[in-house]
Amino acid sequence: MTRICLIPKLGGTGGPVSFQGKLAAGLARRGIEVCYDLDERPYDAVLVIAGTRRLLPLWQTRRRGVRVVHRLDGLNWLHRRRKTSLRHFLRSEVNNRVVASIRRFLADRVVYQSRFVHDWWEGWYGATRLPWTVIHNGVDLSVYAPEGPHERPADRFRMLLVEGSLAGGQDVGLANALKLAEILQFEYNFPMEVVVAGKLTPAQQAEWQSRARLPLTLLGVVPREQIPVLDRSAHVYFSAEPNPPCPNSVIESLACGLPVTGFATGALPELVLGDAGRLVPYGGDPWKLDPPDVPSLARAVTEILGNQPRFRAAARHHAEQAFGLDKMVDAYLESLLG
């Protein structure tokens, strides 16, 4: 039986955890066994998801002739632009260095989540001579689907944000979301509410509730199985990250028929095409966290809110064409075993 080692074993919330679970499920459906520890030999290939501290065992695995594929997300960078604790700053820098070392010295080939991620890594750490490819994330289109339970309000429009964590300076996009919703309500007469799923500290929750001028619901961390219901229960998804590498939440929203909006930064121009949503130029330098052009984004979102059937159908159609789980699993198997 073919066996793939996925390391490290991830827990908690966030995009890498979601990806690992989806890939493992897709491999299992192919009859491919999965393990999560380099000591659980034998296996036919190793997929390193971002980073691992077990560098010596990884080097030994490669010396035995087992292929090591390195899947790369974006780099930690917000800690360089926003005030964070010293511990968070140092942890972010160390993690970047560990992952860069695996890419440079221990991998046989690299999978980048998006063309944006590829260009980012090469810009910061230089090109490598390794074979590489871009594989966008995928979802189970039977689970993330427009059909199913939902609680979409009929008397107002719901804007949704889903992030693993909005702590550690990651809440920079929440202010933009609230400003966007306020412009839509007070200037364009669309009654709005904002729903946020993601980790926030108690201090952040109190601050954002006090600043909101319209209904704001902070759900905290939401179990993964509840995400499809959340997606179906909204009218538009706002991608809050300044430079998103390849957000699972965006792909999941599209699969549920939820149109996506945001700024044309990061990987979003690769993911949100045609009437699957609306993107606008940032209007400044997102790497410097310049204030974005929220009024232009609001004008674009009025088109989504004013023609829900068209945009919802286009979002689902695009997901079916580009982001099916089988397509993603096929591409990873080619890198791991091909």
C-alpha cells in the first residue's frame, strides 16, 4: 500500500490545519495511507507543510532516498509592521528562518500555494534549483455547497469574515471590513451586519464592539464542520488579509456560492475571477499597511448585493471548475510520487 507522511501533525485552527485534513481525507479515498511522524516508517514520500523542528530526522529521511516535498504558504511579515510582543516577533522570525532552511537544504521539490507565494519566496530568499509547481487549495464540493442549512437574513445583508486567528496584529482587516459595511449602509442604503469567525482576545473583542456603528457578531473560533452553514448564511465574503497567500476561507466561500470581495492583493486575483466576486486596486502599498481605498471597494460591492443570484451562481461555477478536492489531490500525488 502506498503511504505518505504528512508532517508536522497539525492541530487547532487555521488554513494549514484545514489543508492537512482535506488532503488526508482525499488520499484516504484513493486508498493511500497517511502517517504523521517520520519515525513511522516505511512511507513512500514526505510532505512538509510549512515547517518542522525535526530537521535532523528529515535530513536522514532524504538520505534514505525518500522524496521530500515542501509545501509553502506565505511568510510571517505583519510583526515587522505592527506593534507586537517581543515573544511574537522572535517566534515569527525564527519560524521564517526554519522554513527557509528546509526549502533550501532539505527539500527535493517545492509546492507553492499560489503564484503570488512563489514570487514572494523568491523575492525574499532567492530562487532555488528545485523543481517546483503551484497548486491552489481545494475543497470537497459536496460538503462546501450552496445547498444545505443556512440562516441568511432577509431584512439585511450579512458580510462574513472567517480567519483562524485575528490576534497578533492579524486584525488589520477587521477595521476595513467595518468601514466597508458602514459605507454600504450609510451611503448606499444597504442595511448591513458583520459576522466574524476567528480568534480574538477579550481586549480585542471589547475594542471592536465599542467601535462598531452597526451590528457586529464575534463568534470566536468556529468548528470546521460549521463553516459551510456560515458561508451559506452570508451575502458577501470579505477577504480581510492584506496579502493573502491562498486562503482556504475564500475557496470555501466560493464553493458555497458566496461571492468574495476584497482588494486585488496577494493571491486573490488568481482565485476570484469573473463574477465570482469583485476586487479593486488597494490604493496604496499593502506591505506598508497604507489605508486602502475602501470607498472604491464599497461601490464594487453594491453590484454583488444588488444581483445576488448572478454572483452566487458564478461563485459556485468557478469553484467547480478550479477548486475541487480531487484536482488538488491529483496535483499533490504527481509532486509526491510522479
